[in-house]
Amino acid sequence: MVEVLIAIAGTLAGLAFLLALARFVRGPSRVDRVVAFDVLTVIAITFIVLVALVENRGIYLDAALVYALLSFLGVIAIARYLEGRF
């Protein structure tokens, strides 16, 4: 049962990744692209967590946490640059 739920979550995350990637490529403004990039990183973190569940490896959760922190800092830096305060 758990394997089915993980497979469904992976499928939905893959679909969300494709939609966010389309927004990243076709975004009419730079702000849309930054938001899409943030969504892509959140979905990538979701994939890392799902792999950690499937492989039963806790070290992947640490990697996901570090990736989330770096992603947050990167989005903040890009937002400040676009705002003109950087």
C-alpha cells in the first residue's frame, strides 16, 4: 500500500515538475521565472525525499534539507537582485 502511495506521489510530482518547467521556459517575466525556479527546487526536494523513503536511507533527508536551505538563500538573493537592492 505504501509503495502505491509513493508511486502516485512520484507521478504527481513529475507532472508538477513538467508544468513548472514549462512556466520556467515560457514565463513572460523574470519574476515568473524565479517563482518557477523555486517551485522546481521544491519539487526536486520532494523527489529526494521520495527516494529516501523508497531506499530507506536517512542520509538523503539530510541532503534534501541542505538543498532546501541553499535553494531558499538562492531565491532570496535573486529576488533582492531583481528588486535592485543587491
